[in-house]
Amino acid sequence: MQITIVAGARPNFIKIAPIIKAIENRQKSGADLSYRLVHTGQHYDKNLSDTFFEELNIPHPHANLEVKSGSQAVQTAAIMVAFEQELLQNPTDLVLVVGDVNSTMACAIVTKKLNIKVTHVEAGIRSGDWTMPEEINRIVTDSITDHFFTTSASASENLLKYGASPNKVHFVGNVMIDTLTQNLPRIKQPDFWNEFGLENGNYIVLTLHRPSNVDEEKSLQNLLLGIDKLAGDKKVVFPVHPRTKAILGDAKLDFKNIVYAEPQGYLAFMYLIKNSFAVITDSGGISEETTVLGIPCFTMRENTERPETQTIGTNTLVGISVENLKKHFTDFLQNGLREHGIPELWDGKASERIVDILLSEWKKS
Ligand code: UDP
């Protein structure tokens, strides 16, 4: 079986790393399986791309479509045009896409129109928020997927509700957590650790990149001001996403507690998260990682497509107002973190399950 694996953006790289490792392990034990890795070039900054390939030992891609930035339509269209050529020149049995970025949806559409099977890893999650480009990517991708791999029973239920065939929906766990489990022994202190006076538990990590938080300069500044105040005597380490940097500009505001950093590589970022007092973020993936590491996470969004991080994990959804963040943060300071646990099958073995299921489906077909 020949699999084409698509990856375009930072969270994609983190998700494909353990899948490739699982494929290579099955190859070693004689499975009839090969893969071709296609990087669409959606993220191309060294900080968001190359560093992840190096640190997570992801093989050099067989092809890079180099689509780079653009509006939603321009980028999606560019990926589709280039990926169609890629598939025509390199026939494959199935295409595996992960997550919810433009590359996920664009490549799924091209694949299906060429009558090739689509496999979606992290299928079925839904925020219910149609203003998020990611939600549209999820819904379109899942509407044409042949094999669904999910991170939770509720994601599987979402798919069944919309008519997916039950024998095509597989609840396998979370590949993001496979990467975390495999790399925890390798995490490393960031370079600025001493310079910023960081010690275990004496700082907060902040990441923001969603349009609802960062696209309006004034409200982004107000948000930062509020976070700086609520931090009390704790430093707030803020690795600034390029999208956020473009709004803040070079003249970043001076705060008492907030210290700016470049987007971090995976190993330094996980070190920061694992040793932090708490995390404030609008990322989905980070709320999964903090759940597994038992770190309090405050998500600056009105909704989440990962409800288990809230019901089982350490995540609190606080909305996008700094007043609400303050309310929830104060509650945490007074009462501590509520009881929490790790969602079912987030055990580091999702990728192996995925590859085994694909192999057995292939044998049946
Ligand atoms: N991440 C990282 N360095 C950073 C910020 C994030 O390695 O400076 C990792 C983080 O651990 C998580 C992933 O990038 O695994 C999340 O990416 P992002 O927030 O861009 O995407 P989302 O999860 O919101 O789709």
C-alpha cells in the first residue's frame, strides 16, 4: 500500500511525526507499506517548519509545494493546483491528511476528485463556530473522507450524526499526545531561561494567534495589559506567532511581567509548558498537551472543538474578554485546579493503531 502524507503547518508536523514513525516500524516488520511525504509549504518560516522537522526527526519531504501565504482562497487554490499535479505525477493508494488547516481541506478535495481514498486523522471535532476557517476545513474534509480517525468518542459521535458509516470511524486516541509521550524525555530548557529569571512554577506561558484575539490592534493591546496585571509577580513568557507579530509590529509594548520570545521549537516549548505555573492560550493543541501534563490552561475562546480538555482535563474556556479571564484565574488562585484526568486512549499509541487499521482495511479491500 502506498500512502501520501500531507503536512502544511506547525500543528500538522507535530501530528505526522509519530504516524511516520509507526509506518517505518511496520515496514521493518515486513508490512507492504510505503509513504511519500508532501509539505504544502503553508508554513515556511524556519521557526514554524524546519525546526520541527529537525527536532522531531521527520524525514525530508519528498515534495514541497511551496504555496506560502495568501488569503484563504488564494492559499487554498494554490495548494489544490499544486497538489493535483503532485498526485497525477505520483500515483498513490490513499492520501492521509491531519488536523484542520487549509492544506487539510484543499488536499482532501483534490484527492477525492481523483477517486483516491482520503484518510483524516483528528476527524470529527467540531467547535460549532462557523466563523473559524478551521471549522469549515473540518466540515468539508469530513464530508469527503473515507477513513476517519478520531481523538474522542464525542468526535466519533459527531461523524455518525452526520451520516458517516460506523465501520469507517475509528476512535484511536490522539497523535499529538503520541509526539508528546515520545519526546518528553528530550525536552530542553529554552535559551532565555536564566536571562528571564525563570524557575519551575514561577511563570505563565502565553500564546495567541486566533483572529478573534489578535487581528484588532487595540483590543490585543488591552488583552496584554490585562494579562500583565493579573500575573501579579509572575513572568509571562509570550512566544509571539508571526500573525500576532504582524499586528503588534516591532514596537512591542513594554510590560512589567510580559517577556516576548520567538516562536519556540517543540522541545523548548514543551519544557516551558511542563514547568509553568499556568498557560493562557487560544490554541487547541496546547489545551490537549496541558491536559496530559496536568498544567492549568485558560483558553481565550468562546468555544472549543476539544470538549474533553474541559470536562476531563485542565482546560477552562474563558471567552475572549480579559474580565472573564481574570474571574477564572482568580478562582483558580483561590481554589486551585479542580480534579482532572487524561482522556481515554491518549496513551501515546494512536499512530500505531492508525497504521494497523489502515493495513487491515487494505488487506480486506
Ligand atoms: N508550539 C510550539 N512552539 C510554540 C508554540 C506552539 O512548539 O512557540 C506547538 C504546541 O506545543 C502545539 C502546537 O504548536 O503542539 C500548536 O500549534 P498552534 O497553536 O499553532 O495550532 P492549534 O493547536 O491552535 O491548531
